[in-house]
Amino acid sequence: MEEVCNTIAKTAVISPKAEIGKNVSIGDFCVIGDGVKIGDGTKLYNGVTVIGNTTIGKNNTIFPYAVLGTIPQDLKYHGEEVFLEIGDNNIIREHCMFNPGTEGGGKKTIIGNNNLFMAFVHIAHDCIIGNHCILANNATLGGHVEVGDYVNLGGLSAVHQFVKIGDAVMVGGGSMLTQDAPPYCILEGNRAVIRGLNRHRLRLLFSHEDVDYINALYKRLFSKEGLLSDLTKQELQKDPENIFVKKICNFIMNSQRGIPVKRGDNE
């Protein structure tokens, strides 16, 4: 039988109803509430608060004064049972705050794996975050935001409620994003608009041929005059089975908040 070897500070306050995995480290003055589940190998530095129906996966590192699972900052919340789910191998730095979901958003906030959340990041209710993302200091997500994989949000950036951010997007520091960000783009400004392609990330993820294809598609969609909806339909008709056409064009077609295109910036 495998030995459980947890390191728990004497000053930590841990509910007997909490579920603590193997090889977990909990520092001084942490508070762990009734419905909390903490996976194997996770480390909490001093002063971390985890309450509510919060599930934390394996091998996460949570730095001092992070607050996870406190009730949503939403006046529509009336005490219903809601949840925060955090995956594996995440780094959550000082003073981050993650809230659970609400009844109107499926009751869950979901964080994926292998993400870095720098100090003071705020994840509001009902957000869904993918994998391998980096949210820099003070990045803020409003409620119901969806973030894909390999997304970078610059420091002091803010994302409006219900915005969707596609895979491998980069949002520049200090930006305010109020519309949906298609996969593979760089956006910047207040209000943020598409400025170009995230070529650095694309080169890490795809072949040279694929990057060239995405670049040509990007120029046809965002640099030409005409309605984006018409250009998108043309691309889907021309090459309906290409994975990049489907991914980018379907994202655009399904957007509820619109795509922040500024013609002339995307040559």
C-alpha cells in the first residue's frame, strides 16, 4: 500500500470534510473548506484560501494569498451550489482569485492543465480556460469568458464578459478585449483589434507549410475589403475540409460578439 506523506503546517485550518491527496504540502495559515478536493503532489504556500466546491488536480503550485472558490461576484448568485474545477500542473501565483460558476452559466468555472497565472489574475464566474495558457500580472477575465489553448494575455489586460478567445491568441499588455478573438491572432489596444498573426506560437505548433497556409488565409480574411461574413463563406466553400479553414472560419461564423477587425492594420 502506497504511503501518504503530506506536509501540513500546524497553523493551517483544514476542514475534516476536505479531501487531501498524497504528497500534498499545505503551508502556514492556509484555510481549506468543507467541499475542497486537492490532488496528489499539489503544494500550497502560506496564506492560501480554498473554499466551496473546489477541486484542484495533481501537481499544482499555489502561491501565497491566492483565493480560490469564494462565491461569484455576481448579484444573480443566490447561494445555489456551484463549482470550481482546476486541472493539473498549474502555477497560480500570489493574490490570484478564481470564482466558481453560476446557475446561468452551467454552475462551473473550469481551468485546464499546464497554465501559468501570474500575480493578481482574476478569473470570474463561469469561465473556461484551456491548456498551456499564460495570463500575466493583473489580467482579468469577466464572467463567461472562454479561452482556448496556448493563449497569452498580457499584463493589465481585461476581457469583457462572454468573449471567446481562440487557440494560440496573444493579447497585448494593457488591452481591453470586448469582442471575440479568432485563433492564431495577435490583438492589442483599447478596444483591442487584430494586429497580425501570432507567428511565434504558430512556428512552435505547426510546420512551415501550415504556417504559410494560415498566413495566406489570414490575409484573405482580414486584409481584403468586404464583409467578413462574406469572405468567411467564400473560404468555407473553396476549401471546406481544410482543418485551418474550418477552425478559423467556423469560429468567425459562430461569434456572438463580433470580430474586432480594423482594415489597413492587417497587411
